[in-house]
Amino acid sequence: MIIGVGTDMVDIRRIEKSAERFKTAFYSRIYTDAERAACDSRAGRKKISAYAMRFAAKEACSKALGTGLRQGVFWRDMENANLPSGQPVMRLTGGALERLRALTPAGFRPVVNVSLTDEYPYALAFVVISAEVE
Ligand SMILES: CC(C)(COP(=O)(O)OP(=O)(O)OC[C@H]1O[C@@H](n2cnc3c(N)ncnc32)[C@H](O)[C@@H]1OP(=O)(O)O)[C@@H](O)C(=O)NCCC(=O)NCCS
């Protein structure tokens, strides 16, 4: 069953400006080391698009959790990764994981599904949290 949905659209140029203005502080506040390594491995414009899609994913996930970036849910608690196939996944830790566990009914396990896309200058993410019988 579905227990949360969230979506977010980001202007890639806004992410670019924040990154230029705040430099390392921007990246280290929002992204985990693994996310930064994955995005930094992309060439040219694909790099900032990768950061923007992952930014949107975090906001979408925070909405699916029903909190936003509040109530102990922080940016780096929601880590984007990819399966070997390229499919995006999100790994939750800290306050986001606590919230996810609180949302999940007893006897179920949570699954965070994520889909990302970009078409310059926009990046978009969609997150669906479901609960499956253990
Ligand atoms: C929920 C949150 C993620 C919304 O993000 P936003 O970019 O400000 O706004 P968006 O236009 O994407 O989304 C707004 C909509 O989110 C939804 N929303 C608000 N609170 C929500 C919550 N707790 N759970 C789920 N959805 C929520 C609402 O539908 C809202 O629209 P409405 O007020 O007209 O009903 C925001 O509360 C938040 O925590 N933002 C942090 C942003 C931030 O820190 N930015 C700094 C950049 S470095």
C-alpha cells in the first residue's frame, strides 16, 4: 500500500547559483560524500543537472514523509544512489529514517520509490513510499 507521495521541480540555474555563491558549504550541507562523487563524475552540464535532480529528490522525499525539511528531517538523511541498472534509489538515515519507520504500519516494511528527470533548465523528482508485508 502507498503511505506517502511527494514531488518537486527545481530550476537548475538556481542550484547553479547557490553552488557558485556558497561553494563547498552548499554541497556539504545538502549532499553526502557518495552523492557528490556520483554527481562529480558527470561531465559538463550533466553534472549540475545531476545535483539538481538529487536536490529535487530530497525535497520530494521530505514531502512524501509528510514533514518537509523540518521535524528532524535533514538533507543528508535522504541519500540518492543508483542500482547497477541506473535506476535511482533513496537510502534514508537519521531523522528521515525515524519518520519513515513511524509512518510504516506494524508487520510491513517501507519501500522508497523514486523517479528523476531533467529538461534544462528544470529538474523534477517524484517519490512514492509504499509499505509491503514483511
Ligand atoms: C515542504 C517543502 C520541501 C516545500 O518546498 P518548497 O520548495 O518551499 O515549495 P514547493 O512549491 O516545492 O512545495 C510547496 C507545497 O509543498 C506541500 N507541502 C508543504 N508542507 C508539506 C509537508 N509537511 N508534507 C508534504 N507536503 C508539504 C504543499 O502542497 C505546498 O504547497 P501549498 O502550501 O500551496 O499547499 C518545504 O517546507 C521545505 O522544507 N523546504 C526547505 C527548503 C529549503 O530549506 N531551501 C533551502 C535551499 S538551500
